[in-house]
Amino acid sequence: MSESFPTVPRITTGKVVGQPDFTRLPRFSAPTTFAALPTPGEVSDLDVAIVGVPYDSGVSYRPGTRFGPEHIRNASKLLRPYNPEADSWPFQSQQIADLGDIGVNPYNIDEAITSIERSMRSVLERAPKLLVLGGDHSIALPTLRALHAVHGPIAVVHFDAHLDTWDTYFNTPVLHGTPFRRASEEGLLDQEACMHIGTRGGLYAPGDMDDDRALGFATVRCEEIEFAGLHGAIEKLKARVGQRPVYVSVDIDVLDPAFAPGTGTPESGGMTSRELLTMLRSMKSLNVVGGDIVEVSPAYDHADITGIAAAHVGYEILSAISPAVDLSALRTR
């Protein structure tokens, strides 16, 4: 005779259902959703939806990011309800649910991109904002198509070692190095407000940067962060974006391989995890409508270093989205 499992004891704030009460449930026993947050069946009236896209048919070097969503979720069990640096309660000030993963065809890129867009449109009918767990960076294109249908032109703030505005690779127009060229060509982007941060390493030619600017992107390379400082980069970001609808797209390879070894195309000389989290935290005053964390490849991730960094990236994006509320009574929980 089988016994039903007990209900997960969760912290509730008004109508918002948040994380489990980890004074009553060990973290390693918690549900394997992002930050052990509820599923749609446990809540209603979502503010933010989390969705995984285990897809990596668009990679050009090391594969494995199809296992990224699961890896990020596992690493996220250590996230706590109060973010002191951001003075934010990301899981208690807004209703978040983890919708699970989108199933897509791994053998047909066009069909996969079409089904991801369709799924993202469905997600946005359930929640006005979203956080996407990838997967490779090609998933940003169908996500931006869905967001554009709701918000119009989007300001993309793109953290990455690479520009991802190249044209084709082996005559393939949609892969993880091309999503923002396709998005710009399709009119999805606000070309006065998009930005790359953390790029570095070699290019194919000097004209790559000229092409990139023509597509609507300003760039803060890692060398500039090193010499001009993080605060200068933050001020450039805020001045360029303003209050436009913002999509924050984080390729985990923006971090130096010391902080994110588990990725497909690592580049030396990258940002530290502290620098990246500080920049994400600075976006609290912006109109963030969604974000993604992509290119986490667990097979190369010893000691979960990359998964932990990616989980904290998600934490800061959700903190930037969350409304400012006073929940000080919960701080002793």
C-alpha cells in the first residue's frame, strides 16, 4: 500500500506562495524547481513564469546545454528569500511559478525555434514576465519574438563573451552565434537601446564591430570594465536603456572560465561572478520584462561552479523584476 507525500510547507505572504519553509523541510528534500518555487498547479495569477528550454542543437562547439535547465534548478536550492544587496524579496513580493521545460525537436532547428516561440507566447498569456533557463543562445530569438508581440521593440542587455550578431555558420541562419542579428533584422529590437557587456577575445575581422553597431548595439568590452571600472559600465547601461522594456540575456560564458568552466565556448579574461551580479543588481530601477540564462553545459562543470553562478544570476534577475515592498517581518524566518 502506497502513502501520499505530505504537502510541501511553504512560506506565504498574503496571496503569494513562495519557497518551502526550510526550517521544516531540508533543502535536499525540496522539489526540483527553480529555488524550490511552486508549480502552476499550486498557485494562480502569476507575475513571473520560469520556463526551461533544454535545447542545444544550435551550438557550434561543445554540446550539452540541453541539460542546463536541470543543472541550474539543482544548484538553485541554496537560494534564500531575502536578497540583502538588492534589499529585495524576489520570491515573496511577486508570484512566481516554475512551469517546467518546453519539449522541442532536437533534430530540426526551424521546427524547434517555431515551437519555442509558440510556447513562449503561451507562457506570456499566463504571466507578464518570464525567466528562461537554457539551453543554447539561439532560444533568445523566439523568446524575443514573443516579447515583441506584447511590448513592441525590446532593449536587449546582453552579457556574453561573444557578440552573437554574426550572419551564418555553415549556411545556418539561426544558431547560438546569430540570434541578435536575426532579431535586429526582424525589427524586434530597439536599436537605440541595445547593449553587449563583457565581450572579449578574437573576432573574425574588424568589420564585425561595424556590423554590430549597425544592428543597434553599443558594447562594453571586458577591457573597458578593467580600466574604466564597473560603475562606469553601469552608468553607460542605465543611460542607454532608460525605461524601455528590457530583456536581460546572460550567456554564462561572460564569466571567466575560472568562475564558469561548464560552458560550450569559454574565453579567457572574463568577468568575475561578483562583477556580473553587481551589474545585474543595478538593473533594479529599469523596466525589466524578462531574461534568460543560457549556455550552461553541466558535463564540463566540476563542483557545480557554473550551476551555482547561473542560479545566482537568476536570483538577481528576479530581484530586479520584483516590486519594492517592506517585508521586514520575514527577516527573522
